[in-house]
Amino acid sequence: MQQPSSGVPPKAATLTAAKPVAPIAALPAPNTTAPIASSPQVAVQAPPVAAAPKVVAPVLPSVPKEVWTASVGQTLWKTVSVWTAKSKWTLDWQSPDLDYPIDYPLTFEGTYQDAVEQIFELYADAPRSFTYEGSTALKTLKVCEFKASTYQGKPKCK
């Protein structure tokens, strides 16, 4: 910080050598509560501490959700067959006489498994409803008729 000019030139600073330093064992314990009067006071500035880096989560590109459609005039079996082929899964439809027409255009977004779950939910109250099992590891989907009288616990296909 500069002092305001008074018209008088500042005095030149002189540097004098310090007294010889005694060995460490001979030094008295430091007094941390008061400065030592005989020592010149020197202000030492600590080096700046770097701020911790911010952790920023990587921005992943958004993956568009797949769109699964069922058209009027198709059947449930045909729709699920097309979806299964598109996903490179295998379909085991165990009740060939159980099928329903698609009466309204349907659209689902998400994975193949999401779409299958959502379309079969629409037929949960049908006179003859379905149960299904999928294996992601084997990429197979089994679909069979749900018969409440023959199942105990979670319905399964044979």
C-alpha cells in the first residue's frame, strides 16, 4: 500500500546482519502468547492453498428411448412377435388359441421388457388373461394363459 506523498523523499532502508544463531538445544522454548521483543517482526505470507477441484458428474448423451407400436388390425400375438424379433429375443407363446385384436393404436416407450409389461397390463382383466416370464440372460419370453384356479403364489408358465 502506498503512503500519500508529503513532499519528503522516503529514507533508504538499511539491512543489517542478524546475530549468530545458537544451536537448537540451547534455544528456549518458544513463547506462543507474545512476540519476542528483541527479534525483528517479519510478516510471512503463507502460500495460497489451492481450492479442492470441483467434482463434476460427466454429462452422458441422452439415449433416445425405443418406441414400440401396435397398430389397429394387428393381434396381440403378432405385435409381441414383431417386438421380439426386433429385440432379437425368442418368443414361446404357449397358448396359440389365446389372442386378442388390437382395437386402438398403442405406443410405448422404453425397453422391450417395458413395452411387453405395459401391453400385457392392458389385458389383465380380459376374460382369458396372460402370464409371462422373461429371461434377460437367455433372451426368451414365455407367454401362457393365466388360470387363477391352477396357480398358487406367483403365476408361472409351464
